[in-house]
Amino acid sequence: MESGTPLCQLCGESVGSSPSGEVFVACHGCNYPLCQSCLDYTINGGRSSCPRCETPYEATEPLSRTVPIPSNKITPYRIVIVMRLIILGLFFHYRITNPVDSAYGLWLTSIICEIWFALSWVLDQFPKWSPVERETYIDTLSARYEKEGEPCELAAVDFFVSTVDPLKEPPLITANTVLSILAADYPVEKVSCYVSDDGSAMLTFESLAETSEFARKWVPFCKKYSIEPRAPEFYFSQKIDYLKDKVQPSFVKERRAMKRDYEEYKVRVNALVAKAQKTPDEGWTMQDGTPWPGNNPRDHPGMIQVFLGHSGAHDIEGNELPRLVYVSREKRPGYQHHKKAGAMNALIRVSAILTNAPYILNLDCDHYVNNSKAVREGMCFMMDPQVGRDVCYVQFPQRFDGIDRSDRYANRNTVFFDVNMKGLDGIQGPVYVGTGCMFNRQALYGYGPPSLPTLPKDSSCSFCCCCCRPKKPSKDKTEIYRNSKREEHERSLLISQLSFEKTFGLSSVFIESTLMEYGGVAESSSNPSTLIKEAIHVISCGYEEKTEWGKEIGWIYGSVTEDILTGFKMQCRGWRSIYCMPLRPAFKGSAPINLSDRLHQVLRWALGSVEIFLSRHCPLWYGFGGGRLKWLQRLAYINTIVYPFTSLPLIAYCSLPAICLLTGKFIIPTLTNLASLWFLGLFISIILTSVLELRWSGVGIEELWRNEQFWVIGGVSAHLFAVFQGFLKMAAGLDTNFTVTAKASDDAEFGELYMFKWTTLLIPPTTLLVVNLVGVVAGFSDALNSGYEAWGPLFGKVFFAMWVILHLYPFLKGLMGRQNRTPTIVVLWSVLLASVFSLLWVKVDPFLSKTNGTMATQSCNSIDC
């Protein structure tokens, strides 16, 4: 035995490790110790099953494998990162030891900004040190758990779809998401879809009723002809040859009939939307004449309706359909409902009582299943006996439809999804990004992974009473027992019913379901009336009071980006996550492609990061006790919560070029040959890092440039506002909202791209554009008046200003719109701010030296002024 590793029963050597780094297991049925070489020898010799338990060896095949980045790609990348770090040190040594005395304030400002940018680069770069890719084997998954003539052993999954306002989130889009779930390539008895209507809208309810009827035709059609994607709106809008790979003679006829049925279904749903535009004075009334319980979205009882499932609903061919459940949790005045996070926690409890699948997959209402085998892809990790036991969630990348070809505002975000997330997958796993994520339900309950050690024993010290003081327990017994992940009967014995109720709430049926590690409906809920009663009870508005919901279990409260916070808490408990990137994207969604909506989306994300930074869950100090969060993973989480603060040095740095051009000063002294070498080395290392990153990630140069541009655009607008709003909210309890009102629209392709909506977020970047353009004009004018010798120093200043202007160019195009017209209010505010800034500068000019109390007027034409 070496370090607890078992010895092979044939050769006596250590069994070694699997590609994932775990101890190699030849048979997952009985853990028969056999090394890889002896296993291959016995299989080649004709033996097809385990000699101990006779389990077929196909059950030993991995369901996935880790694919490291080839060394010829990753090694140069790492070398350049280290070189860049060294060059940065030499660069800052030169910058700090060579101040610009005649423009000391400008120099000091630039140094502070550059140091912050360097620290931000370190936080962003080093978590990408060991990126990995993964392969899945869904055929092996099917062979192992879907044996012919035997019950299907694939794990069940509960889908969560959340929506709030059907007038802003069109019911037809939500319906397509639901239809793509119901038609997924997975056993129907293993799939349940829960739709959370947090706006208690009868429009959502009625559209789901229509959707459930249309699903009876749509689901068998999808499965019969294996079509992709299985969201009808996006399937019928594909500009491809739909006859490709479809050899059945009846396909064309049935497709035409299905498209006609879908158009009729759309007419019915759109009629419901048109009807809902004007609410009757007396409120909505259901078909039986009773008032709709959710007429007041802030004061209504909990509502649950099972549309499809085991109640006898079948498709037109008589086959069973997946379960479809409508849920609207109770809302009452005076209660804190916690927005989306609270709605998701309500779905956890409802689903635990009705179906209790061991795995949960959550989607936004506008993210449909683009790959019908996506669930199987996730299960290749979750159901793997070795890989899956410590996995809290499998995160899929976000992909989007309807984005303009040039992706002007970096909506695809491919640098994050194809570079950063792969890097995190090589550490402790990707962060949770809100949608397209498959969870282990037990991880959401606050339990730790099975690999955690057993309960710590009480220790005492009798030889030295002065140095052995009794330590105050850092955690209560409930959390210790949850993290120890004991077997069901042990937990039942060790934790009292009272402790469970303090943690999970006053529902014995739900508490019983939490102890069922592999899912299944609790025995005590076999009575349908009890089932519905408990389901309504767990979505009542007061259920979470004096419990751990939102604090230690479920989706965590305290930030508008509850996704980052929830994943962070799980990984602090010792769980890891997996990044799954199928060749065909698993899910696709819609992205706001016009400038104003995009900035408000970024504002929301940044505000959530600031809220986490100011909370007790800040990665700078939270979660050190257990030592379960790896250091590079912690760096990545720190980066996700401090990046909005980069807006402060960024907006200062983007103002420096205009200041330098208007004053004739510069932030860099005369360059020596050695200093020129450090500057050149820094620029080359930056370029090489980007090129090598593109080489191993597959991201295009245009995508990298768009990401760089929007980093500046978002940094000087949305991120800046998020910082101030976050501190205002903490200090004064003020929740500032930046409203958006539509000004124009266009029905052509990508018409939304040219739609302009006024928002205060547009003022800072517009001001920067104006002052830098004014500075360039002023610089050239001064050079023309000063003679030939002034053009040399001007080059560096203009280059600096053009860097800002080029990064803000997509913003300028979005500001101009299709008609090349900018709203007057934006121009007025920006020109006003730029004018005030220029006048104050001429009047005060703190960075110019003064002689005898008067401002020096002699222009300086050298770079070391």
C-alpha cells in the first residue's frame, strides 16, 4: 500500500490513478482492486466481467475524460506569463524611480492606475494557468444505465424555468423553452419541468395551458425525426436544408402539418398577449368565472397547477409526457421575497415534494435547449462513480441567437466562456453563471461532498491548563453534521428533528426528502391531498423565516448576482464544478444587443459584485477556515467581485490623454535606451500573451478585440455607476435605479441594435470621447503653431488619446444610431461636462509649475516636460 492506494490482485503493484487523478477502479460494482495493465490483459484474454461480482467490464469504462491543453500550446503560454510578470516589475521600477517633476500630479495618477491594472491582470491571468477541456461518452452512459429489457437507471432531473413579467419576457419565448425541455432526448419519466411565475400573471398560466396542448403533437414529432433544436420557433426559422439526413418519406408532409399547427398555436398565444395589454378594472377572471388569485402580484396566495405528467396526460400517439408544473409562490406585503433567488428556493422545495429528482437544471425563460442530448452530457459527469461524487454542478457555456455579425458590444462574451471558464475548470471548476447549470440537489441543501473527512472527535489537553484553552466551536452541530455527509440513518440519529426544522423549515415531508440522497418521492407523501397541501405550504411567504434558506442552503441571498454567491458558497464547502462544452451548444438564449440595454445588463452584474464585496461573503476574507477553496480559485472569485472598482482608475487613465494634450505635459520623461527596452518588452509580452491565449482557446482575434473594447466602454459607464450605487445602498439604504425609456425601433434584421434608449450611463463615456477629440484637435493646433520640433512629443500623446477613442468607437457608433443622430440631451450633458472640465483646467491647472505666483505660459515641446 502506498498512501492508502490498494494493490492489484494480479500483479501486486499499486493500482495507480485514473486520468482524472483519482484512484483507478476496475469495477465500480465491488471496487475490485486491479491495475489498468492487468485489466487490459484480462479483457484481451477474453474475460468480459469482474471476477468478483461478475459485473460486465463495460461498466468500468469512463463516462468522460479530461483533455489537457497540448504542451506545445500551454508551455509557451506559461513562459510568456512569467516573462510578462518579470517585465512588469522592471517596468514599474523604471516608472517609479523616474518621476516627471514638471507634471508630478499627472505622473502619480498614471502610476496608481497602472499598478491597479497590473494587479487586475494578475487576478485575471493566473487562474487560467492550467486550462482543460473535457470529452463525454454518452453512448457509454446509455449502455451502462439503459440496458434493454431492464428498467432505466438514468437519474431523474428537474428543470427550473423562471419568469416574472410576460409583457417584458414574451410568453412565446418562455413556451419555446418549455417545449424544448419536454422534447429533450431523455426518458420522459425522468424529466419534470417547473415554471416559476413570480409575477402571478394569468397570461403566463394560460399560455402554459396552450403550450401543454401543443406539446402533445410537438414532442412525438421531435423524437420521431430527431430534429434539432427542439424549440419550434428556432427550428422553423433555420435557414438550412431541413431534408438533410431525413430519409423518411412522411417527413416532409408531417413537417408541413406541424409548422401549420405551430402557426395556429402562435396565433392563440399572441391573442392572449393582446388581450393582456389592458387589465380589466375588476381584475382577471378564469374560465370557470372565479377571480384569478394573482390579480395583485404583491399580495396573492401560492398557486400550483400540474399540466402534464403522471396524471394521465399523453401525447397524440399515446405515449407518456414529462411533467409540467406551474408554480407561483405566495406574496404578501411586509415580507422580503428576494426576487429570483427566492423564487428558485421555492422551486427547490416544491420539486422536492412532487418529484425530488437528485439533479436540478435551471434555465432562464429565454434560454432554450439547443442540444437535445444536453442532459445526457451533464449526466456523464454527475453519474460517473468517481468524477460525480464531488461535483456540485455542471456549468454549460452561454450561447446566443440574434447577435449582429460583428458582435459590436461583445454580447457573446466568448473570452469569458471559452478562456476564463476553461482555466477555472483546471482548478476547482467554473463559477456558476445563472443559467444552463445542472446541480446536485444535495449540494444545494448545504451538505458537503462525500470526500470530506468524518466528524471531528473532541480533543482535550490535561498536561497544560494554561495553554490549552477550550475553543469556542466555529460551527453549530447541524452544519458540522451536514458537512460530514453521513449515511441517511446516521444523520437521522445524530441530528434531531428540531435541528432539521431550524435548517429546512416546518415541513416533515420536505425534511424527509432531503435525506433521500438519490431522489424519489417521500413515502409519507403518497396521499395526493397531502402532497398538494405540503407543496402549497413550502411556497408560503413566511416559510423561510428563522431557517437557513438563503443563508447556508439553496440560492444565497444578499446580491442581485445570486449565481456567483451560490457557487462560491458550495466551493467553499469543498465541492468542485465541471465545465461541459458539447460540440453542439447545449443551450441558446437571447441577449440585449442595443447599447442601452447592454449597459444596464452589465450594470446589474457589476452591482451584484459590489454587493458581494461589501458583504460577509467577500472572497477576500470568507471561507478560509476549512481550507477547501484552492488559492487560484479564490483569486478568480476575488477578480469577479473587484473588477467594477477598476472603473475608477480606468476613467482617470482615459482622461489623461486629453489633459496631456491640453496642457502640453506628459506622464513619461525622456526615454533612455534601457527604458525603451522595458516599454517595448511590455507591449510585446502583452501581444504574445493574447496570441498564445487565442491559440489554445480557439477564440478569434475579432472577439478578443470586441471584448477589450467593451471592457473600456462598460468600465467607464456601468461599472462606475455600480460602484457608487453599491456604496449608496450600503451607507444610506438608497436603491438607485437608472430607468430606460425607448426612443426608436426598427423592424429590420438586427433592428434592436439601432434602437436608442436614453440612460444616464451614456454620459461618462460620451464626455471622455468629447474631451479626447478636443484634446487631439488642440494638440495638432499647438504643434502647427510651435514648429517642426513639437511633432515628436505630440506623437506619444496622440497615440495615447487614439487608444481611448478606438476603444470607445463601438460606443460612438451605438450612440449615433442608424440615422447617425445622437440624442440632444446626451450631447448637451457631455459638452457641458467637457466645457466645465476644460475651463476649470485652464483656471486651476494644478499640474503646471508656477513662477512668482503666475502660471507658466511657455509651451513645452519635449517629452520630459
